Amino acid sequence: MSEYPEGDQGSGAVRQAPPSQLESVTCHEDLVKLLAEQFARADTSLRELQLRADKAGGTRLPRATCADMLAGRRFPKKALMVAFLRACQVPEDQLPAWERAWERLRVSRMPAGREEDREIETPGGAAPAAQTAGPGQAGPTGVLGRGRRRAVVSAVLGVLAALVVSVIIDQRAASPRDAGGSVGPGHFVSDDGRAFGPGGSSRFTVSVDPANTGVRLIRRLDVGVASQHATITVNGEPAGVWRELPGDSTYKWRDQVVEIPRTLTAGRRSLTIVNRFVSSSLGFNEFLYVVEQRVNGAWSTADTVDVGPHHAASEASHDYRIVGEGWTGPQTFAYPPREEDRRVE
């Protein structure tokens, strides 16, 4: 697990990009994932990237723009993407591979040319000159036709511009913002995990202080998958449920908290926890479990179970098992910008 909070963290060492994966980029989502992974490898903040770009000159890197790019809300301009990669200290000899990937996607996203556009183009790229009617000619009908067409095009463009402005205003009104009024970039974290579906379950054993007077079970999950619902048992006894949460396609990480009944934890040194699938829009995913305990009136971390193929040692030490696994792998997502929105019940 790697965390990349929004704050100054220094320049760090040069990180290597994954050029082999760039050749397989076929959609905007693929590019976003690789950019987010590169940002994770850089181990820095959006503020620091903005400062580096300003110092280098050239294309600027506003934090809000970079946050939109990393969240997949907008397709980046090539110059901005290259400036972002340079600020992440990607070696210059790797940038052409990124540019080729960008160009493939840009071409695939371009709409087919319209007949009207071809009619008013000339080899030099300028509009054709107006022709004056000669003696005996009926008059400048071609010029009038082009004039009407241009008037129609101008009107359509005006309507489209108004629609775009209204959409931008609506999006800004609905987006989380920082004190300066820009869209919050969130808190990026890379982690790997697992998921199971109908009929599936997971189990693990954690250690607690027998003097505890309360235990919380906290699960990191991807709420890009909505309505995940599962039951919880502790040492074979019903202990609670993971209630359904609404989906969020922008800030996908959440830490969900369940209070375990005191009668199931007091006087015990270990707890065997089983999660059983009830329902979900796709599957029940789990990336990290943190067990907090209250001892002498103070809360502290009792144990941590890091789930995923890259954390085999943690899984083994907690006797982690999964039934009906439907997915496993790494993800790079963002928590909500405000810390109080990251933990939910």
C-alpha cells in the first residue's frame, strides 16, 4: 500500500514509467490508470507538481486540472500530459511512448469529418474567396449560400457554447471544492485487494487486548462498486453487517466502520471474523482491515490485515481465506478531499 496525501513531500528519486503497458492502451480509462500509477510512483503531491511545472516554465499544471485528469473526468491535452509526466520525473526517453499512446486515443476519439466542413475547406486551410458575378451571370448565389450556412453554423455554435457553460456551472456546483474554490484533488492511495460474489465469503483472525471494552472493524473498500452488503460473525456469533453504500465513481475509496458488540470481544485475545456475501451491484471487495480497540478509555489500533496478492505475508499471518473469489489485483483511487468524509458507517 502506498499513500500520496495532498501536501508538500519533496522531489524524491526519479521513477521509471511502465512503457510496456503503454503499447496496450486502447481507451481513456487505460490511460487514466497508467497516469495515476505514475503519480503514485512519483510519491509527491499535486501542489508539488504544480510548483515544479511553474519553475520549469512552459505548460502549467493547475491542481484542479490534474485532479480532473487523474479522476478521468477530462481527456488531457498532450502538452499537459507531458508536463505532468516531466513533473513526475519520468525520463525523457520514455515520453515518446506516452505521446504515441495519447495520439492513438486522440485519433480514436475524433468524430468523422462532416460534408459541410469539407465544402468550405481549401488546401491552404482557409475559406474559399467570394466570387463576384460577371456580366450576364445571375448573381453571387454561391456567396449567399455560404453566408447562410455560416450564419446557421454560428447559431448552432452559440447554442452549444451556452450548453457547455451551463454544464460546467452545474458540475462545479456539484463538485467538492477547497478553500480557494478549485475542485478538490482528494487523497490518492494505491492498494491491492480481492473480491467475492454470491455464495462467497472471507475469514481471518486478529489479535486484541483481552482488557478491551470495545472493538471496531474498519474495511477499506472500492465504492465504485455500489450496494455491497455482507454479514459479519465473530467466533461464530452474529456480530453485525456491512451495510450498503451508494456508489461513487470519482472518489472511490472509503473506510467503512462496524462496531463489534462488547460481549463478543471482552476477555478475548483473538477474534475470528467471517464476512458472508448478501448482495452487491458487482461483488464484495476488501483491500485492508484495521481493528481498533478501546482500552482504559482510549482507542488504538490492535491489528491490521492487508488483503491482496502483494500482501501474502499479512494474509498468512492472519489465516486469511476467501471462498468464491471473483477478482484480485491492484487499484489506484482517491479518497474524498475532506478527511471527515473518508470514514463511513
